[in-house]
Amino acid sequence: MEEIAMNQQKTKVISRKLILFPIPFQGHVTPMLHLANLLYSKSFSITIIQTRYSSLDPKCFPHFTFYSLDDEVSENKSFSSDNLVPGLVEMQENYREPFRVCLGRVLDGVEPGSEPFKCLIADSLWRFPGDVAESFNLRRIAFRTSSMSAFVVNDYLPYFKDKGYFLQGSEPEEPLHEIPPFRVKDLPGEDHHDILAFVVHQTKTSQGVICNSFEELESPSITRVREILSIPVYPIGPLHKYSPTSASSILTEDHTSISWLDKQPPNSVLYVSFGSMAAISSTDFLEIAWALANSKQPFLWVVRPGLSQCPLPEDYMEIVKDRGHIVKWAPQVEVLAHSAIGGFWTHCGWNSTIESISEGVPMLCLPFFVDQAMNARHVSETWKTGLVLENGIRRDEIEKGIRRLMVEEEGEAMRSRAASFKKLATQCLMDGGSSYKALDALISYLLAS
Ligand code: UDX
């Protein structure tokens, strides 16, 4: 019955037009493109407004229409944990007016008599689409690329500030009874609070929220978000399961990752990647390198340009021999789905976390900033599909963590729980599943004028 209903919807929506506006960071562009492909597959026509920096190549997406902002930021800036906050503030200032002009151009370009654009879907990290969309009388949906728990925490931040949790001398281990299982030390640092306050504001003032999560994973937080917001919430994830979009990769994927994995036994390899933004000191980089070498476990390690200024020791590959494979960027979802992968040492960015959970891979967590400590805390305490390196980056500690995850019984139990989440992540997308229903509700909302 539902299948038929969806098909009928398809006929009706053929000319319904949507505008999408991603933030030009890897962890934001990728899920937005998954969303774009998904909505296109439901017969929506997709226009993407993008900044000049980190432009997606329209040739790779002939089914979408692209507009570029006429912005001043034409140089190819690279963002990392070191310059993220000032970089984001600068972006918000530089892109506001070009976005207003560009959105006007898109809306003016509609041919007389044809269907007008009805909705803008903007990343909730942007500060200005709310006001701009309102000035054009355009509906706006916020797209959230981080977890729903992190949203709940962000909403609590002013209250926690009043309670003195960010003052010197506060107890980092103190549990936050309002939002278990978090502790004071899992909260985002004060330098990010302004940005997060805008995210909360942009979300609260939108007409709906799409998020890359699913009910079975974050049910209490999704319920809480529904209480906080008086707008519809659509948890339709995990988004990467709908369509592959390697074309959204800002760096070139190295496919020797897969040919190397093909030669390894099942569940034997530790995949190591700290996402698209983490920048680490030379000391930490060498501790990580030697921990991997000393662990004697096979590993596939992504050493992204910008991860560290420190080169690997000259004899490193001779020491690890063919037990280790190092690439600049990997096809991560394909890697995580590979049968040779037994664990993922991750920074716990939300995309990496949900990709790992959905592919049934247990995690060793090394969070760096913003939401990552909260994601790591859920991995170890709520879902129990991994463990967190809590005592800094020290080779002996890391080696112990790698053994616990890859070799010991404890790791096996985490792997088996991760396999259960993989099932849930698949079922929620199937006919009648939670994300399937949320997507249906989203489509109905987008169809309503
Ligand atoms: C940033 C923040 O760090 C994170 O906390 C926030 O939730 C989103 O923005 P990022 O560092 O980019 O995230 O990490 P993550 O969210 O995990 O996204 C990285 C993306 O790059 C993932 O989709 C991952 O599959 C992809 N990736 C990573 C690759 O395709 N290849 C790689 O080699 C590494």
C-alpha cells in the first residue's frame, strides 16, 4: 500500500523545486549531498547554492542545478581545528550579502507559469539563511549534520554557564544529571559557544529540522528535541545508506585502501582516521605512529594533508612492513563496510560515528573538539560499541586500547553489539521503519504549499 502511495506522490511532485545550501566542509557537504540525491530520487528538482571556496564540480552532478555565490573568498582556504572558530565567523560575515543576492537570482530565474521554489534547506551552521529566506517569503528547513544529543546539550549551554561549569576550578568529572551520560568535561569549549548559540537559534526559527540520525539510535534525545522545538523533526538517517557520493569528497580517495584490505583476514584491520579537520602536534603524531607500530595489529591509516606537520620516521614503513597501509584519504564508507575491518580508531565526528555504527564496526575513540567528546561518550556508555582513550595521547595507553578493541573478549562483545546496530540501521530505512516513515512525513511536508 505504502509503495503505491509513494508512487502516486512521485507523479505529483515531479516539478517541486528545492534549494539546498551546504556549509563547504567535508563533514557537512557529504550528508547534504546524500540528502540531495535522496530527494532527487523522490522526484524533487534540486538547486544547490554553493560558495566559491571548495566548490563541488557540477559536472559530477548533472542532475542538479548549481549556483555559486559571488563572494570575495575565492582562495582555497583550508579549515582545521586550529582556525575553525575565526574561519566560521569570517565566513558568516562574508557570505551573507552574496547569499541574499544569489537567492534572489535563483528565485527570479523561475520561468513565468512554472512551479515556484517552495523551500530552502540550509545547513543549521549558517547564521543568516533564516532572515534572508524570510525576506523572500520562502519556507526554510534546517539541516543538522551532528547528533540530536549535541543539539540538546547546545540548548543547555547558557544554563550550564550560569551554573559555573565553565569557571576555573569546576570538577571535570562531575556528571550532568540533566543530560546523562555526559560529564562537565564532555561539554563543548567556551570558544564554540557563540557559534552553537546561533545553531540553536537557526534551528528554532526554522519550519522543520532534518537530521542524520535514527530513532533507534538516539530516541531519548530526539524526543527531547521535539519537546524543545515546536516544529517537525525528521530523523531520516543514516543518510550514507541511501546513495554513494564519493564525488562529494574534497580530497581524492585512494582506492589502494580497498585492494590492500582485500588481502587481509576478516575483522583483522584497525582503520584509523581523524576526519577532515583535526590538527595534531608532532609529539602526538609520533605517539600515534609508534602505538600503531607497536600494537602489531594490521592497520589502514589516513594521514590527511594538514593532520600534522611532522613527517613519519624514515624507517617507519620498513618497521611496520605490509602490516600497515597509509593513505591521504580513503573511501571511508567502503572501508568500514569491508569484511577485513575489525575496528575504527576515530575522532568521533558525527558522520564517522554514524557510519561506523551503521556498518557494525566497534570504535576506539579519540575526540578532539565540539561534539566529538559527546559522541564518544555515547559510543562507550550508551551504545557500548567502543571505548574512549581518556588519558591523553600516550603510546602505551593507545596500545592497550587497541588490544582491548581488536584482540580481547571485551572488543568481541562491542563488535557483536555494533552488529546489532547495523541491523537496526538497515531496518529503519525499510518500508515501515522509523526513518522510512520520517522521510514520508518530510515528503508530505515538502509537498504541502
Ligand atoms: C566535523 C566535526 O569534526 C564533527 O565533530 C562534526 O560532527 C561535523 O564536522 P569531520 O572532522 O569532517 O567533522 O568528521 P566527520 O563528521 O566524521 O566527517 C568526515 C567525513 O569524511 C565522513 O563522512 C567520512 O566518511 C569522510 N572521510 C573521512 C572520507 O571519506 N575519507 C577519509 O579518509 C576520512
